[in-house]
Amino acid sequence: MIQLSIFRKKEDKLKEEGSCRQGKIQDLPYSGNGRYTPLLDKLTTEKAIEVVRETFITQLEKRMNLMKVTAPLAVEEGTGINDDLGGGEKPVTFHTKNYDLKGSIVQSLAKWKRLRLADLTMEPGGGIWTDMKALRPDDILSPIHSVYVDQWDWEKCILPHQRTPSYLRSQVEHIYEALKKTEATVCGLYPSIKPILPEEIKFIHSQELLDEYPNLPPAEREKAAARKYGAIFITGIGHTLKNGLPHDKRAPDYDDWSTACEGEHRGLNGDIILWNPVTGSAFEISSMGIRVDKKALIRQLDLSGCPERKSLAFHKMLLEDKLPLSAGGGIGQSRICMFMLRKAHIGEVQAGIWPADIREECRGKGIELI
């Protein structure tokens, strides 16, 4: 087994918190002498990246009735528009030179997209997608995490009766069909890459996952389920489970993770996770959900201990019925390229910054970072 020890300096702490999805580089069927051998060379990889991107977004746009809109790289501070993801990640901030204006580099566009839907007066059933570029300096560097994040961020207007698990599942299935079509296209063009996605994606609530694997921490539960089913959608991420802990942390003001839905279960959100045989790990490619309505926003702000956010511009608009009901999410562009091209490291499909010791260790394992 090939392991990059440098990437796991903080992994033990993260596992204790139940929020770690680190990828480990494993011995591969097409590797020799314990050394990673990519299936595509550098030049072919660059061409294949474009194939993956173009195929997937074409499929997504068509299946989900989305139109492309321009997206910001930065938003104004103090408006509540930028996201703190799991609740504590701090964005990169800056001041403009000739105006007293403070901005922050986006971490995601979950709330901005909902504002944009209102501005465009989109009808229910219609939606938007953006080519989001972001910086997340609080992420822990690993084979599947870098500081730079590129996502297809999407958002759709919905009606009140669509705030249900069944509607959420329908959107997941659209995304999964786009993934399968993309894999089929890639495998047709590059015969060295073989299809591995199962025919259907498995839906499982985070409480059901805990019930099935009660002695495993969250990351290991995901790994076991992803290996078993090949592709899973874990719902209800953010609310406290029967063991007194959430499966993972979620910010309180975009996805609805607290509404009662089926039986004793709560949450109208979730993550799409694939089994990645290259990294030997559960491989998250999307976080998404039905967005909070007024009741869910108030409830989740209180549960998260930050009711003061109600006074922020975005939150006030939502509480005053000035924003449409919506569903949305982010889909990792480099993650999908990495998965589809069977790469061992996100730095093989994305230009980024890496410490010299990481680059040196990767090179020693046969991994060439861009």
C-alpha cells in the first residue's frame, strides 16, 4: 500500500471530530513495484479534462433545466452572503484601495445563488448554474483537498410542496445520470479507463448509516457504505443523531438539515459519495439540499447558537419572503475529473500550490502535480 504520510498530519484530530474524508493512495491493479502509474499521460490528461468538463455540464444543464450565469470571485463582507461551510471556516478577506470596502473571496455560492434567482425572477422548475472558483484556506491539504476549489454551483426555484425527500432524490438521480453518461463517454474515448459506477445510487439517511455501523466514526461509516454500494447519497447531515452527535457539521443558513421528513429522520440535504478504488476511499463529489425556509432558518440559527445572524442582509430578505424557495448544491469539478480519469491526486487535474515536501513525496511515488 502506498501512503503519503505528510497529508495526515492533522487527520487523527479530524477523524475524532467525524469530519474527515481524506484520500489515501493505495496499491493499484495497474501499478508495479508499489509505484503509482497514471492511465493517461500529461498531454492526454489535459485533453481528457476538457472532455469530462464539457460532457458533464452539458448533461447537467439539460437534465436539470439550468442556464449558466456569471459568478463573483468575491462578495462584500458583513452581508451574510459568503458561506462558512461547516460553521467555522474563515474566508480570505481584503480591503479595496480607494474605497473603504471590505470583501471576501467566496467559499461557496449557496446564498449568492438564491439572491440571483430572485434578481432574475426565475420561475419554479427553472434554475441557474455557475462556474465557481473559490479559496478555502482552512481545508486540510490532502490528495483530495487543495486550497483552490472549483465547482459547478447550481440552484433551482421550487414550490412549497417540493420541499420533500422525494424531490431531493429526483435531483440526485439527475446528477447521477449525468455522471454515468460522462463516465461512458470517457471510457469510450480512452479504453484504458474502465467503467466502475453502479447502475443506481443508494440513498441512506445518516441515522441509518449509524445504525448499520455503530462502532465506526463517520468517515469510516461512509467508507464502508461507499465500498458496499459503489455510489451513495447520505441524507440528514448536520442534525444530531441518536448518539448525540451530527454525522458532520453544516452551516445553519443554507441547506435544511433539521426539518422532520420520514419517520424520525430529519434533514432535506445530503452528500453524493462514490467509492474511489484509486484512493481506496469514500469520495465526496457533491453537497446539496433543499434550502432553508423561514422556519428552518430560525430553528437552525438557534440550534447552532447564532440567532444574531437574523439581522444580516441575506437572512432578513429570507425572513421577509423576498427570496424564492430553492434547492441547490455544489459539484466538484476537479473531483469529478480526478474520479473519471482515475487519478490518485487532485493536483494531477488542477493547478495549485503545494508545499515542497508534498511535491517531493508525490514525485517519489510517481505522482506529478501540475
